[in-house]
Amino acid sequence: MKTDSIADTRPSVACLSGRRVVDVLTRLDVRSVLLDNPTPLDLACKADVALDIDLDDWDAAEAALRRLHAGRPLDAVFSVYDAHVPLAGYLAARLGTRGLDLRAALACHDKIRMRMVLAGGGVRVPDHLTATDPADAAAAARRLGLPVVVKKATGSRGRGSMLCRSSEDVARAVEVLGPTALLVERAVEGPEYAVQSITSDGRTEVVGILAQYVGTGPRQVETGYDFPSGLGSEREAEVASFVTRALAVLGFDHAVSHTQVRLTEDGPVLINVAARPPGGQLCAATERTSGIDLTRAAAEIALGVPVTRVTPTATGVLYRCVTSDSPGTAWYDLGGIDVPAVTLDVEPGDSVRSVDDPDGGSYGRIVVYGDDPAELESRYRAIFESLRLHVEPDNQQVTLP
């Protein structure tokens, strides 16, 4: 814990977990109060105040912040991690500081609540039923009609949803996702889009819409993104207006958001809202194309100051995830590769699961920037082929979106 100077008049912000958030607050010349459990030693040295708190114990977290708040008032409380957004909203409400409205924070955590609030406000969501007892999921699926998506009703830890095309798939989803309350919803057909936005004092601005690609397996793993989205200006405006209205219905006031939307013949359908910047390399891609660092924006919105904007450095992004059709051992060669374009989460010789495995997913990303779509595709192919990426044993191949 750093010692506060008497003359230190910097704004003071509490953040729940987040190495990058502490770095951002330092650059903004903001006094950072970090709550984590446990706090990594190097991060504790960076934060002005570091508290090791059980973040599942809301009373303990509130008591710790109240003691600090009494000595030196906090200006805001926020988090950029799904699991901690509800607690951050709760603490902000209890202390009377800026932060995401508690209603919105809870709705983002509880998918049943989210659907109820949105449907009540006239925002289209998938047809759905709840299965408070996981054993009721099969009956819900029969009533809705296959295919369905089975989701954990609350929380974000672990695997959260599975696409089910048969009764056997539903039984498997219950086994994998349970035991917990589940949300069963009719699968929505249509292209998917990832919408990045910032909301300050209740005013939302959409800063980027990307075409999102997902696998056909049970987990519907993300396989890539394209910017521009490929939608015309009229359809993009429709999607942006839809998301803006959805966030208003949820009660968003001070936050960044990552929203997933499916576009059907009858218009947009909201799949999910996360009150945080996107993960992976998507945050960097949004910054390159919009000029807005969404993590920094989250801190600035919490503080109530204007969001920093710089000149975008790219007009196009081709973002592809690396997946495997089957489990095995991954091999690749980074020699001579444009390393910044490639992020791999495994070392050569590491085991990987298949993209269709409930515990599988992507294990790398290749992201290229430019102005010409044909050039982006050509650069991506050249990088991928140079990697000589393959999965052993026989009859296994890497999936190219």
C-alpha cells in the first residue's frame, strides 16, 4: 500500500480486479484503490491502495471501502470483469459514488432478469423459458422446439451456454452447465454482430459494429470478426439504434458495453449485453478503428470526464480465431512471422481440445489491419500458411473460418 500525501488531491477510484485498469488509472493520474483476492504482489505495488478482499463477500467489501471512503472520499467504483460488475454496481450505490446503475449491473449478471427487463421494455429477445430445476430443461426445450440454446441463468464463470439440436444435446448441456438454474431459449437464426459502445450520463454512443462469426458446435465458439461489418449504413444505423434503446431499457448510465445482436428477417434480436470492454484482441481492434481505448474509456466514464479520442489508425480489420476440429497436439513455427499479428495461447507440443468440445474453444488469434479487404485476406492467408500450424495425430485439421 502506498502512503497518501497530504497534498494529494487526485481523484480517487476503486476498481475490482484488473491489471490493465490500474495501469490506465496511473496514466490518468488517478488514485487507485484495488480490490482483489488475492492481489498479485507486483500489482499491489502499482496500486495506491491494495485490498485483499473476498469479492464474494459483499458485506466485507463494503465495510472495507466505507472505512477508506470515510477518510478520503471515493469518486467512483467500477469493474471491467463480468464476475465483478454486480458488486461494483452495489458498492457504488451503497457509497453514493459514480458507477454503473445497480439495476443494469444485476441485469447483465442475471440473464433471466435481462430478458424480463428487455422484453418488458419492448426490446426483442429470443423466445425463452427458465428451468429453475435443471431437470426442467428438457421440457422447456420441447415446448420451445429444437434447436435451443441452454445457458447458465446467472454468473459468468465457466462454460456459459451450449447449442442443442437434440434431446441428447439438452441432457448433455444440463450435465455440463448444471447444477444451477438454466435459461432455455429458441436458437435465433441470422448473422451475428458485436456492438461496442460507451454510455456516459445515460447517453450512449456506438463506436463500432463488427460482423461476428461463430462455430457450428455446441459452444458456438467465436471464430472471427470483420470490420467494417458488411452492413450498409442504413442497417448499421438500425442495429445501433436497437442497441442504444436496449441499454436505456436496462438502465445503463455510466459504462462501456459489448453487445451481441442477431439480425433476423424481422429485425435485430438481442443475444447478450456485457458491461465491459470486449476480450481478446477485440478491444485493440476497436481502438485501432475508432480511436477509443474502451478500458481507458471505462475509467474516464466512471470519473465523469470526457472520453479520450485519437485518430483511428485502420479502416479495416480481419480477425480470425484458431481452432481445431479434433483434440490433439498443436504444432507451429513463429519463425519469420509478423508476431504482433499473431497471438497463440499454447506452446508447440501443447494439447488442445476440439472446437466442438464443451471445454474446447479457440487457442489463438490472427489479426490483420488495412484498407483493402482483398489485401487483408491475402495477408491473413500468408501468415497462416507461414505458421505451418497443424494438430496431431492423424485426421485432425485446423479450422479456417
